[in-house]
Amino acid sequence: MRVRLLMFSITFALLGCSSPSAPEVPDVPDDAVAIVRDDFQDAVDGMRHFSGYDEPARRVIRDRETWTRVWLRVTTNASSRSLPQVDFDRHMIIFAAMGSKPSTGYQIQITELYRRGEDIYAVVLEQSPGRGCVVGPAITAPVAAALVPRTSGRVHFVERTRTHRCN
């Protein structure tokens, strides 16, 4: 058990060093400009709800080695999926994981992206099932990813939460 905890701590520390990101910010600055992400959600769609990423995380991935480590972790439950190729000279990946949840009905999305100078603001929405929602008895670990033009600036995460209302 101690060895497993130590390995988990080392892995988490290494993944946390992938690139600079700023602390959570309350909102997107008024002078930030919306950017269009490249179509990338299909790459993680198969694991979007059932990934192997069992703790909350926000990552900025700027190199293939880090992307490989994150992808291997995401695909723990579906290891036959091949690593989506990314040109890291031109792009970077913004990645968000919700962590383990006790049932279906949870979802995470990177809903909006903005640029202000060299900095990027990523709006991350975490949705939870509300009272009365029918959910399945499965442990889930939702993830989301966005492919954006590479920048040397920081990525600021703007966190949003929503509880889904069911009738």
C-alpha cells in the first residue's frame, strides 16, 4: 500500500510539472478575445466518462512525452486506443479531469477559450446530477481536452459548476 501511494505521489508530481498554468481565476477579462479550438474532442470521446484519471486535474500539455503519460492514464480502461497525434510545435492541449465519481451523470467540458496577449483563459464546466436524476451504478472519471494554438503564456482556468435538474 505504501509503495502504491508513493508511486501515485510521484506520478502526480511529474504530471503537475508539465507546463505553467495559473491558479483558478474568477472570470475571463473583458478584453480577452474568443478563440476557436481545433476539433479534438473526438480524440477523447471514447473515454470521456470512463477514463483512468481518478483525481481532479487541470493540465497544459506542451510536449509529446507529457501527452503520452496523460493519454496512457486516461486510457487505462480502454487501452486499445492509440495516442492522438499532435504537432506540439504548433499546438498544445488543455486537459481537465473531474476525478472519480460514484455514478453516471457527471460531466466535464472545456466550454469556452479566450486569449489575452499570450495568455489563454479556459472555461471549465463541471456538471453533476441533481435530485431525481436517474443515474447508473458505475464509478466514472470524466475528462475533457481542447487543442489550441501553442503559446508561451499561461493558461488560466475559469471554473464553473452546474447541477443538472431532472424532472
